Amino acid sequence: MLTLRSEQIEALRLALEPSFVDRLFQHVQAAHAAAVAEMGEPAARELVARCAAEARRAGLAWEISIADFVSLAFTVAPWFYLQPGIAAALASIGASSRPDHRFFLFGGMVSPADWEDARRNWRAGPDAPPGGTV
């Protein structure tokens, strides 16, 4: 029987991450072509990679969950996950024993007011000048 240690599994995941991010970018480019064109391919690729990493930090592991998280950055706002209500919902998901299962409930865990706040106020990064983007 072959047994993989957690360090080996993590090393394999890290080796495969660039390929995953490339596939994820191709999906985003097809699904959100206008947003990608508006921000430019380099910035869009960076956003995909950053959000994939944020999704993993939130406890997500399934590719479909990470892809959904990344899509929110293109449909809501690039820094949506920093909005306090959304951040609280993500923390709740990450603290659960099955974050990917709970992520499918994520949309209903966030109030409409918090989603709207994210759309209006979280387009720029935390260190960006007022009115900036990504």
C-alpha cells in the first residue's frame, strides 16, 4: 500500500497549482470576457491567482469551489471577500469540518446589503487610493 504524507500531498498540490490557475483563467476568460478585456489579461491572471489562493486560505479545496470563489471576484468585486459580512461568512465556512460542502450555502449566508456593499465599495484593494480598482 502506498501512503502519502501530508507534506508530500502539499508538495504535489503546489506543483500542480500553476496548471490549475491556467485552466481557471481560461474558464474566466470565456465566462467573463468583458471584465477580462476591461482590466487586461495580466491583471485578470493576477486576480485569478490571488483569489484562488484566498479561496484555499478560506479552507476550500475542491476545484469547483475555488472556481466559484474566483468567479465572484469578476461578478461582484475583486476584493469582495474583505467586505466584513462576507468575511464573517467565509470564516464560518473555514471553521467548519467540511468547508467545500458549506461553501455551496455561502450565497445565502451573506445579506443582500453586504453583497451590494461589496459591489460598491470593494473594487479596489485595501491599500489602493480611493476610487482605484483591483
